[in-house]
Amino acid sequence: MKTRTKIFIFIAIITGVMAFQLFLPNFGRTQHMRMELIGGGITYDFGASPSFHSNSSASFFYSTRSVVQYRTTAGDGRASQSHSFNPTLTRPIMIGRGDIVAVGEENGRRVYVFGTEGLILRKEFDDIVSVFSVTESGLLSVVLRQGTGHEIRVYNRTGELLYLRFIREAMRIPIAVETSYCGRYVVVAIMNLSTMLTTYLEFGYINTTDGVDLLDTHAVFFTDIFNDHIVTSMRFMADNKLVSFTTAGVICYQLVPNLHGPTRVNQIFFYEKDFSIDNVVFYGDRHFAYVTGSRHMWVTEGPIAGTVRIYNINGTRTGEFFLGRRATHLSAGHGAILVGADRNFHAVTLNGNHLWEHNALQDATGRDVIFLGNTNTILISGPNRADILERRRARDTELENTQE
């Protein structure tokens, strides 16, 4: 045998012995994934009414009664305050759209628009703000409750008033308002209590000169009427499509500009439902999801309560996941849905594929449980603290006496 061959054999034997010694102690041990705290959590007072919003990012918005912040998060989970201001709010409400949030309060008279660069717009009113919404571009829509009716306003991010409408009939109550991303359209859901429960969904132009040829002085070019049920939520999405949930079902409209007349409104789909809906989430501008509640008493067949259904804006169901109990949390990000029931949470892709399950050590009593930097990193808000957790590998021996 040649000397060079003997050397190669000797090296192979030594390498094999070293590998055997390295991997033998771990032979038969399974790699598991578990959630671990990674820092960057936030502590707040009981009753602070915290809210959180993240646009599929490691950074997030955070609001309480006394602070609104945008926080960036390092790779190790440590959060640093990027922008902040300190309003005084009694019962804060935060609405997030993309990298913009609007913060107001229940029966308050102020609304703030806040972005990644800090405070964008501050509006204070003499009348109570009953409803408000914001777009990804920073357009703020508000409904003001007055003694003899309501007033609807739309502002751009510089505070310029773009749209003003009065509703003088006391029994006609605006319950939702949405402005299109392009800034051309405004849709108002109005509940009419004068005779029977009827909801009017009115589509109008923000710039009234677009509707100069219309007989309606408010530039309303289309109205849909719902008898015996109301609009519960709605959102403008891609391609000028409006998805609206009512107590009877979910309906989608598409607004199509017309060079020779008013904008056309086409109904894309309508799904009538015989069950209640516990939670609704809109993701990006092309998907939405909801969790089924209990069936109506006269219905014998249908989805089991606790079923997550995921759709695109064309009306196609892209995925489904069976939670099996009443959902307490529902959010979306990074191409996935995060659904929870008390302390049990599941991550599901938009196709309904199950990614992971996590059982928290205590109930998530806060409003929000959201993804942060990826689908393996989440923020869970509790009664006085919000924790950031990340799924990491752990060996069997490290999981003794622990529970995911």
C-alpha cells in the first residue's frame, strides 16, 4: 500500500472518530421549537388601554392613554423609541393602515394621525367624533355628532379640508366612513331608524366638481340599501374595491371610472351567511379573513364555530383553518394569519397551512397579538405588559418541566 493512501485512510479514521464523539451525546434527541422571550417588551399601567399595530415589520406603533409611539426593533428584539408624543386620552382607539395610524378616543373631540416620521396631523373639534378612519396615504375621515344631526369631513395629511357633508336628519346616523386610497371616493354607511332598520351605503366623490352633473348635491353617484341589517366594517382595497361586512353577509364592490358619466359600481361578489362573525381582519390590499361564530338558531348546517376563512378580493377562498373554539384575537402579517383563543395561538398561511401553535403562560387580555419581523416573532399584550417572543430551537432536555 502506498504511503499516500495510508495517510488518507488514517485521516478518514480520525475524522470518523471525531464525528462519532461529537454527535453521539445528541443521538436520538429531537429538535423542537418553542417560544422564548427576546426582550423589547413594554410595561404599562393597568387600565392603560394599550393598542399595537405593525405593517408586516419588526417595528410597531404603540398607544395608551398617555403616549403614542413608533418603536423600531433590533434583531435581538430590543426596542428603541423612534418617535413619540404624549396626548391625554380617556379611552384611546387606534386604527392602523399600512405605516399610518389614527388615534382618537371614545366620544372624544380629538384625532391624531401618526406615521413612522412622527406626528403628521392633529385635529380638535367642537363636536364629538363618533367615527373616524384613515388611509395608508394619511387621509383622515371623521363623523361629528351634532345636536341636530351629523357632519362628515375628510382631511389630507396637511390638514386641508377636502370634503364636507351635513346630514341634518336626526334618525339618519352615519356608522362608518371609508375613503379610497386614491383620494377620489368616499363611502358612508348610514343607518336609518325612521321607520324600520335600514342601512344605506352611499358612494360619493370627495371633490364635488367630479359630480357636477349629478342631481345629488353631495355628489353621491350610487346607493345600495340593506333592509333589516347593518354594516359592521368595511375597507377600500386594491383596484378600487370596497369589501363590506354586514350582519347578513360580506359583499364586494368595484368602482370603475367612466369617461361618459358617473363612476360605475359593480358588485363583484356577495356571500350570505347564516352565522355570526367573531372577528374580521383585512390584510394588505388583497386579502381578508374572519372567524365564524355560532349558527343562527334556524340553521342546521354550516361551518362549525371557530373556523377561520381566508379570501382574496376576487371572492376566492384561499384557505381555511379550524380553531375549534371562539376566537379572541385575529391579526395578519407576513403572508399569514394569527388567530388566538385566550392563551392558545396559531399561525396559518393565507392558504390555510398550519405553521405553529403556541400556548402562552397567561391569557392575552390585551387587545392585540401581532406578528413582528416574521411569522416566528410575535407580540402579545397582557394586562400590564406586552412581551415579544420568538420561536427558537430547543432540545428535549431543555424542554423538561416546560410547556409551549
